[in-house]
Amino acid sequence: MRAPLLYLLFFLSGVSGLVYQVVWVRQFGNLFGNTVWSAAVVTAIFMCGLGVGGWIAGRLADRLHARDAAAPLRLYARVELGIAGLGLLVALALPLVGQASGALSAYTPDARGWLVLSGASQAWRYLLAIVLLGPITLLMGGTLTLLIRHQVGAHVSAAGWHVGALYGVNTAGAALGAFLTDLALIPALGVRGTQVLAVALNTVVGLCALLVLRQVAPAAPPSPAPAPSPEPGPASAEGARLVHLTGLTLALSGFASMGMEMLWFRYYSTLLGGFRSVFSLLLTVILVCMWLGATLAGGLVRRLGRPALLLGSVLTLLVLTSLGLLASLDVMAVRDSERALGHGGPPSRLAEHLFLLMPMVSAVGLPSVLMGMTFPLANALVQRASATVGGRAGGLYLWNTAGAVLGSLTTGFVLLPALGMQRGMGLLAALTTLALLPLAAAALPLPDSGLSRRRVPTLLAGCALALLGWNAQAPDKLLRQGFPIVDVEPVRVLATSEGPNETVLIAEVEGLGRALYTNGHSMAGNEPTAQRYMRAMAHVPLLQQDAPRHVGVICFGAGNTVHAASLHPSVTSIDVMDLSRNVLSHANYFAATNHHVLEDPRVTVHVNDGRQHLRMKPEGSYDLLTLEPPPIAFAGVGALYSREFYALARSRLARGGYATQWLPAYQVPEHTTRAMVRAFLDVFPDAVLLAGYGAELILVGSNGGDNQLHLADVWRRLESRPEVKADLSRLWMGSPVEYAGLFAASTRALRALARDVAPVTDDWPITEYSMASTGTPRRMPPGLFAPEELATWCTDCADPRLPAYTGELKRLYAQESFLSRAEFALPSPP
């Protein structure tokens, strides 16, 4: 029973490891900004810790095992308990890091004059992350090599099998952790509760390992065994050469494999981005398949031997399948299935997951199996002496993780922006092909490797044919597949591009004007109804103030809100905060409506996460903060709807300043809308709701000001702001009736709606887990609309035509077709 129990414990250790990683990526996104840099730093530290920790622990395990066969297992138990202790410390420390991050950050101008975080700011971030995560990830990395050393013992011939089994079972646990964290644990337990669960798992694993140790001790007396004789010099030099060349093979394949995984995430997030669970499910598919691959590799090398031939064949098949399966994916069939899935109402969670899994497994499954085979096969090739089992396993682990870290960083920040998904995938496949060369150099002198001089050219030729076929495709095939609008609407594509965070497409839609699409989603445009609500987000709060001066706009889009703010003559500065340089660089495609607003000397562009930017600003910096984040389905967007974010935003408002927030109630179930409203009300208790156009809703709150409409004062201010007056008239807000008709719900109605509902918080980011695709209907709550209470907001709305107009709006808002599908036609004022 001892071996099966150890495998179970290592499975649970894998579960906790991925729970930590997923939570850390989320939390560092909130602390340092939801950028690809933040996620990459956490991932890089995690993987570097695994590699270095595995290498150190492997060498240490060899020395300990030479004196006491039970020592590696004893140290493993203590390491698991150490992970639990450090995991708890990290959970307690992370909430305190945000303030330090903001205080240590500063901007510097780039070549375009846009402000970006300085090199010193980035260095401080990395240092904070390393201090927090470095020690615990080192311990995590040591667990694999300690157990390899314990399980292999003196049976070097079985090293490949034991490495494959341990690596596989730990990867299987990681897959379960990745699957459960976003899909079940955080929605049920919250972020902190999920971390506590991971701590508990490590504690149980460590204590159970100590119980296993009691069974091992009698069979392995602590008396030191005689140290083995050292290998002769030439043999030792030849062994080092073998390890280094095989390690180089793993580094190249690890670089390519991690890069491919990033490209798969980018591709499927655009192809299936309407479903929040894409990320978790794709990671689960990759890890499950890698587990199967590791287990398969251990069995094959145990049965057939010839590890180098097997490894070379695996690398060749990885090139063939990664390119061939992705090229042959039937995207139109996926789209047909997606439409069928949504026919008749929202799908169940099970139906959604099955739908998502099919295209993922078809293109990613087999390549991921092959990726999982590489590490066990490489170990089977290099393990030649009992005394060096741990050290060599740790050395290969370090090579592999070093390649993976470089692959993730290079792909995200060099290959994707410079080459895009399609050419980037081709380059990564070419690197996998190159990995055959150091493998051949390592294996050809070995009589039992199975790799001969005549087989190497055959493997290289197979890879070359796959690369030629890949390069024969249309150069933007993958990019266009992520934008269904190209296939279903009469559009003219004006521009496409790929950046570190997103893909961008600018299209001219017949009858609707120009539109901005990112990662497959419609984001902004110059169609008049879209302009109406985007511009109202700036005009309404600025017209509530006599002389507003400082405006902050989070998320640029097509520039409608920024341009609206620029029309108010008293405004002296407008800070634009957007993560995407890619989106900002396409602003001139919407110059007809944004009037080149980024060239306005009052506008300062900050290429940064909005939440992180606010941490860097002093209190009372703005008279208006306004934001229209991307759709809720986008990862990280929930951080801009939490109570903690609103508290930060209010602290940066001047006394009497305003905050306006886009409320996408039609994208989420009713209970989520209520939770979003509750979070806003908790910080802005005087909030009211406006309907910018139909279901495009706007929450408005003030920082201790008078959040009521004084219509006479607004019209007085409009006389000194003629450009604003003209803009309102152009978008059906130019008369008192139309302007007052923006009102949708009073503070009282919002409080009644949000009563007895828990707010969205950083710890409970329910917005990210309650899309309509979970089986809960997507419907705006009827209590969200109470236009008949206009008098509670507007103190002097005495126009006799208003009751009839608000009555018509009330009838429209009550219709099921509006609440469920957001169908809307703005009524004409009487």
C-alpha cells in the first residue's frame, strides 16, 4: 500500500500547486495590473522555482539517500509542510502588496509620448513577486525529485517508469486543480478560502507522508551505507555531456511547448471567447493529456527500451500534429455547434463544457500527450547510475523549466506582436525540429538508445514537410477565424493586428459604421446609438459641475468618451488609461468621431491597468472617473466591478466629483446584476442609474456631492459650452425631455434591488463565474428600471411632456423582449 499512497499524496500535491498558481495569477493581476506582464511574471517565477528547486533537491536527495534510504521521503514530508506554512503566509501578505506596488511605481514617456511604467517600477514589481513566491515555489520544485530519488532507489533500469508515473500523477492533480479553481472553488469559497484549502491539502500530504515514513523506516535502517565509488573521469565527463545535450533538447522542446500553449490560449480565447471557462478548460485539457503522455512514456520505455528513438519520434509527431490538427480544425462546424448550443435558451454547464471540450481536444489533445512524454523519456535516456538519479532528474527538470519560462516570455512579448499566431506557431514548430539535433548528438554514441544515423534524416524530413504545408496556408487564416463578424455580416476589414494582450480587427459594417473588435468581441464603434451612451458617461457628470478640470477615462475604445470630455472648456487634463497599445494605435480609424483626440494637448495616455494607475495617483485627483471595461467574459475585467475597486476610485475623486460605470446587465444573470449594483452602492450610496441607450446602462455616483439633476443649472451651463450642446443635440439628448429621459432608476429603487445580496468583491468575483452560459438565464431584473421615480433625481423637471415620455419608457423597459434580449428603439419625445 505504500507506493499507491505516495502516488495519491503526490496527486493531491499537484492539485494544491495549480490552485496556488491560478489564484496567484489572479491576485497579482489585481495588485500589479491585469496585464500579460503580470501573469507572465507570476508564471515565470513559479516555473523558475520549480526548476531550481528540483535541481537543488535532486542533488541533495542523492547525498541523503547514500546515507539513509528513507531520508528523501522524510525531507519530502517536511517540504510539503513547509509549502503549507509558506502558502498561508503568502495568502496573508498578498493583500498588503498593492499599496507598496503603487507607491513604488512611476511613469516614463515612450517614443510616442505615451506614459509607460518605468524600468525601475517593473524591477520593484518583480522583486516583490520574487520575495513572496520564490521560497514556496523552490519547495514545490523539490517535491518531484525527492520522490523520484525515493521511488527509484537502486533500480536505475526502472527510472523511466518511476519518473513517468510520478510526473504523470502530479500533472493529473494539477489538471484537477486547474479545473476546479475557476469552475468551482473560487465561486464557492472565495479567493481566500480557496488558498486555505490548498494549504490544508499540503498539510494533509505532509502528515500522511510522515505516516508512510514509519512503514519505511524498519526496512531502511538509518545506519549509513558505504558511499559508491565515483565514476572514472572519462565516464563522468561523458555522463555530463549526455545530460547537457539531452537537457538542451528538453529546453528547446520546452520553449516551443510553452509557446504553443500560449498561442492555443490566444486562439481559443478569440474563437470561443464568449465563454468564461475557456481558459480553465483548455488548461485542464493540456494537463490531463500531459498526464496521459507521461504515464504512456513510462510504460513504453519500460517495455521497449530505446528511449532516444522514442523521444525523437515524439518530437517529430509533435511538429506534425500541432500544425496539422490546428490547420484542419473545422471552425465553421464549431460556430454551428455554438449556435445550436444557445438555441432555445442558455445551455447547462455540462452542455457548455462538452461543447468547449470538443474543439479543444481535437486540436490540442494529441500534441499535449506528446509534450507530456518528453520529460520521462529524457530521464530514461540519461539515468545510468543509482548514485546520480536525483541530480540528473533535477538537472533535466531545470533545463525543461528554463526553456518553458523563456518560451512563455518570448512568445508573449516578441513572437505574438512581431509574427502573430500563425507565423509564431510555425517558428515554434521549427524550434521543436531543431531539438532533434542535440538529441542525436547525445544518443548516437549510445548503443542502447535506438537512434541511428539513418533515422535522424527521416525524422527531420517529416518535420520539414509539416512546416512547408503550414506555410502554404493563407497568412491571416487563424486571425480571421477568431472574428465571426467576418463570416456572418457584410463587412469591409480595414485593419487587423496582434498584440501581447489581444487581437484587433477594425471593420466597416454596412449600415452601422466602423467598429472595433478585440479577441472576437465588439468593443466600440462610431454608430450613433453607441456614441450616445459612451458620450453620456462624460457629459452628464461634467454638466453636474460648474468648472470640472480633471478627468480620468479607463478604457479608450474608439475614443467617444474621451472626446466628449474634451468638449467641456473648463477641463484642463484628461488621463486615458488603457492596457492595450494595440487598441490605442488604431484610434485614427475613428477620427471622424473622436477628432484625433489623442493629439489634444490636454490628453495624457497611460499604457497601464486602470486600477494600478489609480494606486499611483494621490487622493482627490479627478473631478470625473469614467470607465467602460471590456465585456464581462474577458479575464480580469471583474476587478473593475468590485467593491474594493470602487473604494479606490472614490478616494481618487475630488470632493463633489463623479464616477460613472458601464453596467452590462444584459450579459449576466439577474443575481449578478444585483451583486454589481450592491458593490457600487456600498461605496456610492447616492447612486442612480441612467439608460444611455436602451440596455447600455450607466451607474452614476458622487463623492459627497449632490447627485441630483438640476435641469435649469444644466441648461445654464450648456450656454457656455456650445460644443457640448451641439453634441447632445446630435445624439438625441438636446432637449430637456430627452435629457431627463436618460433616467432609469433612483437610489431607492437600486437599494431595493440590491437588498439582501452580497456585493462583488475581490474575494468573491462573481461576475466572472455567472455568464449566461452557465445555464442561468441572461435577463435584466425588472426592478432595475423605475423611470416613474424621475422626480427623486430631477428637482425641477416640470415639463408637461415628461410624464408621457417616461411612461412610454416604462412600458418599453417592462417588455420581456427588452429584458431578455435588450431589443430597444428609443421613443420620440412628445
